[in-house]
Amino acid sequence: MELLVKNGFVYDPINDVNGEKMDIAIRDGKIVEKVNENSARIIDASGMVVMPGGVDIHCHIAGSEVNTGRLLRPEDHFRDFERKTSKTRSGVGRSIPSTFTTGYRYARMGYTTIMNPSMPPLEAKHTHEELNDTPMLDKATYPLLGDWWFVLEYLKAGKIEECARYVAWMMTTTKGYAIKIVNPGGLEAWGSGRNVSSIDDQVPYFGITPREILRGLCKVNKLLNLPHTIHVHTNNLGKPGNYLTALDTMKCVEDLASEDKPVIHITHCQFSAFKGSDWRTLRSGAEEIAKYVNNHSHVTLDMGQVIFTDTTTMTADGPFQYTLYQLTGNKWVNHDVETETSSGIVPFRYRRKSYVHAIQWSIGLELALLIKDPWKIFMTTDHPNAGPFTFYPRIIAWLMSRKAREATLKKINPRARSRSLLPSIDRELGFYEIAVVTRAGQAKALGLRNKGHLGVGADADVAIYDVNPETTDLSKKYKTLRRAFKSAAYTIKHGKIVAKNGEILKHVEGATMWLDVQVSDPVEITEEMKKRFREYWTVEYENYPVTENYLEVSHPITIKADV
Amino acid sequence: MSKMINLYPVRKFRFPIIAECISPDIFQDKTCKEIEKLEIWEGNKQRRLEELFKVEESRKDQETIITVYGDVSKVRRIGAYMTRGEITINGDVGMHLGEEMEGGKITVHGNAGGWAGSTMKNGTIEIHGNASHYLGAPYRGSTRGMRGGNIIVYGNVGNEAGAYMRKGLIKIYGNAGQFTGLRMHNGTIYVQKDSEGRVGACMTGGKIVVDGFLHSVLPTFTIESVKKKTKIEENNIAKGPFYLFLGDLTENGKGKLYVLKKKNPQLSNYEKFL
């Protein structure tokens, strides 16, 4: 099928297109030079903004912890449900929607690619089953490798290449996409009821430090030529004064960078940018982090922007979730995933009138606005930890309009307001920069060559928003912006129009991307390894790998590694 | 324009019916014809109100009064979100009666299903028969309990009446099931007859009065004193003497549990701690 998107204001940062009136031609799911205007279906996008389909670098939408969150929170579902239509399936959920609803809601906002972070390798099958059932989106998932015993053992022995071979094996076995590291060392320590408090603390039994884990896996990442960097959730997350840990984490891999390419991604940085000695003296550490990031090119961040609403926090960071439970006294789940990781879930409400929550809200936006280069900071809410992804339009409005920020500032805790840096920041992002922080930058950081841009040969994932950049005063009409980004005028996925004005027109399956890492000397499954499985895991080796036929639409990406 | 509307079920219902539209607020400004066309769900089918109920407008009135004649025990969410007016049901009624209501009055001359008065904010519900489980309690998993208003039940109630309650009054003139006042924060629950036990589990505040037999008090409650009487509401004082227990200590709670001394001699060994 041929499609022609005519006369839209195109924002395609990867190809340096900044709001020019252009036509986008699509054939067979790809962007092409041109199509036959007489036979192609024409979409009139005049007066509208045309962008590549949205890319989300970090959102928990599938897997055992997400599903446990669903089970834990019936009250999250019963008010927010979608009936089935002739095109779509029914679903429920506000902060943790069911899989189909997740796909539809993303598609309505013009998103087409999403990344599911933190998959415990043991739960890989479950995660892929849910990803299979998440329609409308191309997706991938990151296995949690920072506290895997194999990694810790080889790093302790200093065998980086050996470690790389096992990571490559794990990546292919679990059909993963990037190395996710959560609270390095801390999760292993949590197994014995402890935590690490800095990147130089020793991990019990293994005797290595988070710094060694971070550096080791960063080297592994380079050896394997993985498209994304290591994806790091820092130590001490959610503790006052932790901005120093975040800075230490970024500094510790500084020397491993080459040619200005990023080597580390600090995810949901807002939670790692707290200054102060306790909750009462909590301040924003965004300025220091932004200063560091502005002067260094080896790091990318995502926001983890707090939304004032009721949500569900879920991370693999067991000790952090335990702290959160102690703070709220809410119902909770905590879990130790055998040799690999831990996890926890606590329902949480961010309140405007709470000093801490208001400061957190401010930190996210300060980070996004103080970091000058939009290619280094991406827009996320760490769905659903800081807020459901359905609130993205609100964040876009805050980023694009000072007036929108002021309107919210008026309603937050007065002490937090007086300490917020936001009133002193005049910067307002334009559509070009929004296109960077919501799609192009994320696609580039993930190393997705065919996503996040509209150049010839790219995947035909296009989002069209009904807002005119020429006639709308964006900084004043922030509600118009919110409306436009809430329901895309058109969402085109793989060359098909899947959503129009917030209505799903077509149910399409997205592909699951995974890395087929080719190493010269792949890990052999010896009797020794099977024995370790029998000793360490509750599953036999034979039941562990996710085979390719397990994925409904498999999209392997072959990577040639240096080992 | 206010009026009196009578509803008669046209047949015996087999499937659950979700009838949020049966509420004085919605009937308020509508003619009889418009009311008949209101949407209602029967099982997985969408229907018009007229397909399930005969609608009759009897007379003009000061307030919108809805009267239902017949068994509507399959019909859920009657009077949900109502803010004014009156609903009278002559027969049994289904689940979620008066959910989140903010005002007005509902009277049931029959039994009510589960979650009657769930998360209500104000208004009155009177049930002349029995009420099922979760009277005035929030939906499962939620912690948003009743925030005001009165619920009066003349019969028995099931388990977990008044769970997570924050304000308001529940009066039960019959027996109560287990876990009355589970995790309540504030408000008052009065049980005139016997209670099946575990009263006030995890309560942090509020008051529960048991005027009948209560086999045992949870071990996480401590005896405070013996009181001669206690106030239920304005002009309504329960005569004792009552044992006053404080709890639930597992939650550092300061809830008050009054148990009638006369009917509970098995609790007399607590007196030595006074």
C-alpha cells in the first residue's frame, strides 16, 4: 500500500528537518523517495505537525513485576476500563493497563516503539508472552544483568572477555536488547538483608564494588558492540543526597568513552538527583547534574518526570521498594529472583501539597531544561513509577510552555515552590526539540537505525499532531498542545494508519526486537553449566532459554562482537 | 422539574444489570419518554431502560422521588453518585447500591447486596432487611472508605462492614459478621445484636459499639476502662455499662471498641487489668 502525507510541518531532527513543509511518501512499510500521487492514499496534513513515531526508552509495560502490580491493585482497574470494539480488545487499568490497552493508548499518542526495561532473565518467557500481546508497538526488553551471579563471578576474577561471552549468551537466550543494571551490587546485598550505600561499598560474598560492576559491564558492552549503552538505575536511588552517587556513577566510566559516543545511560535521573541530608532538607540536585552532563558527552539521561497522581511504583530495586513501603505503610510486594535480581512493588500517590513530591516534580523538569543538548535527555515518566505514560502530553506542555509550568507551580507546596529553580528558567522547547526528546534522541541512544526519523529507508512509523506551529502561540496555548499530543490526528505504524484522532482503526502486531550477538567463541552448554543451573536456579537449563518461535513477530538484529 | 417516577421490572432478570442511570440526578430534568430511552447494560448487552422496566410518572413533587416495585436483586449501582432526591425500593436490591452517593436518601424494603453505600460521602441509606458483605466498604484493594453519611440496617449484615471508614455512621440493628470496622480511621459503627468477632481489626481510630454478644476481643486491644454510656450520635446514647478497649496496637491505633458488659461475662477477666 502506498501513502502520501502531504503539506505537513515536518520535524525530523536526525535528518535536520526543522518544521519545513514537506511530503512524506510511504510504500510497503518504509519511507521512500516518492510514490505515485494518483494511486497513493493521501493524508492531508496541512497545518499539522508531522514527526517520526514516538520512541520510549524506558517504560515498564510487561513482565512478572508489572503483572504482579496488576494483581496487587484491583482498585487501579475498576474505574478505568475500555470496552471492546469491532477493532480492539477490551482492557482495564490506569497506572498499569493490561497489555492490549497499553498498546492502544501508546498508539493514540503517536508512539510506535517502546522499550521494556528490567526483565529478570528467569522471567523472560513471561515478559515475552506479554510483549507478544502488546499490539501496535515495536518493542524490546532489557535483561537485568548487574547482579547476575555469573557476571559477578567473572568480574571478580577479572575475566572481562569471559563475562562478555556469557552476557552475549544471556542476551540471545532471553531475547534481550541491552544490559540493564539496577542498583549494582545492592540487589545481591539485599539477598542478605543489606544494601550498598556508595559505588565503592563491597558486595557481600563476591567482594567486588558497584564501581567494578559498572566499569566491567560498560567494557563488556563495548566488546560486544551492543547498540545501546549500559542502562543504569543508580545506587542509593530515592535517597536524599544521592546526586553525588549519580555523579560518581557517571564519572566512573568517563575514561571508557571514545569519540564522543555515550557509554552510559542514567535512567529516571530525577530519582537520582536529590540533594540534602534528609527529607526535610531535600533540595534539587538537578543543577549539578546538568552542569556535569553539559560538560561531558559520554552520558545520556532520561527524566523520570513525576506526575501528581496515584500510581504504582515497581522496580527491580528491592531495598528501595522496602524503604518506600516503610514511608507509605501501603500494601507491597518484595521478591528475590534467585541468582539474578530482586524486585518490589508499592502503590504510591504523588501529592502537589507534599514538599518532597513537589520538589521531585521540579527536579525532572529542571533536568530537562537545564541540560542544553536535548540529545542527552529524554522524556519519560519511568512508567508507572513516577506516573502513567498517558500523562506525556502534560510533560510536553510543561517543557514547551513556561506558562504551563507556572500554572502548576501555583498549586504546589509553597516551600517547594520557593526552592524550585523553575521560576528562574525561561527556556521553552520547540517542536524540533520535543521531537528530539520524545523520539529522535531516544532512537539514536538505542541505536535503532530505522526508527526515530523520516529519511528514506526508515520504518514508516509516523505521528501527525493537529497543532499548527505557525498560527498557535505555543507558550500561551498549552492546553491546545496537551490536546494535540493526547490524541494524534494520525498514527501510522509500518505504513498503515492505525489510529486517527484518538480512535484505533486497525489492530496490528508489532515486532519484538532482540540482539543476536555473534561471538567468535560462543558459550557452550557444558555439563558443568547445567550442574550450576541445577544448583543455583529452580529451573532446569532446558526450560530456561526463550526460543525464537516463542516470539510472535521476531525481529533479530545481528551484532558482530569483538570477542 | 421534579417528579415522582415508579419503575416496575418487566420480567425476572437472569443476568447482572448495571443501572447507574437510576438516580434522581439523572431523572431530574428528563421527561418520561427520555427516561425510557436511558442506556443500561444487561450482561454484555446494551439496552434501553424501557426494555427492562415499565416507567410510570405518577405526580409532580417537590423532589425527584424514584420508587422501584419488585425484585431488583440483579440490578447493581442503583443511585450511584446521587446528590439529592430519594429512591425507595420495595424488594431486594443488588450490589453497589448508592455507591459514592453525595446526598439524598435511599430506602430499601428488602435485602441489599454487597457494597451498599460503598465509598459514600453523604446522604442516608436505610435498609429494612439484611445487607450483605462490605457494607459501606470500598471496592477490593482500594483504601478509600466511607467519608460521611449514614447507613442504617435493620437486619443483619455480612463481613467487613465499614472497612476503611473515615467519617459517618453505620447503625446495624441486627447481627454483624466478622471484621466489622476493618482498618477504619474514624466514624462510628453501632451493632445492636451479636458480632461474629474480629471487630476493629487494624483500626487506627473511630468508634465501634457492640451492644450484644462478642465472643472475644482481638489480643491487640487493651482494656481502658468501664464506661456507663456512650454516644452514638446526637440524641442517641447507648446505655452500658461497656468495657472500653483501645486498639488496634499492631497499627498504633487509637480506636475505641465498646462492648456491653452485661451480655459478655466471658470478658470479665479483663477487669483485673483495670
